[in-house]
Amino acid sequence: MAETAARDLFDFDYRLKIHTPAAKRVHGYYALPILHDGRLVGRLDPKTHRDRGELEVKRLDLEPRFRPDTRFWTQLGDTLASLSAMVGANRVVVPRAHRTTLHST
């Protein structure tokens, strides 16, 4: 149901893959949609490592036609900081490719 609504409303193909075998997942185990300025612009696959006090961004995929600007990266960094506080993590770890753009985390 949610994947149909996302496709119809936002032209965005979304389906939670927690019950899909790992080899068949495209965007990760628990990839969440990223809403920015009223558009779904990508997916983020977070994982909390409670033993290390860490929120890991296992994967970050942006839609091919989306061009992120500084405001997007700042807001995403702020959102990740908020999420890490909510799950009790002391730090956020992001993929190497995005470390310089997510400087606010």
C-alpha cells in the first residue's frame, strides 16, 4: 500500500525491504525515504549500534534527477543528529563518499 501511494503521489518507487533477502535488496535493509521541499529525493539506510553509541548511515542513495544543495546537506545533517539523539547514539557515522557534504554531523 505505501509503495503505491509513494509512486502515485511522488513518482517515487519505495518499498521497505526488511523481509527481502539481502542479495535482492537494492537500497538496504531499512532504507527510509528522504523528504525534502515536498519531494521524496532519496533513501537512507540507518543502523543503530547501541554497544558503540553510534548511528551508522549504511547507505545513502539520492534520486538521479535530484541535485542536492548546501541547504539539503545541512538539513540532512541536522536530521541525522536529531535521529541519533532519539536512539541514544553519541555520534553519526556516514559513508566515506558523503563525509565532506555532511559536515554538520
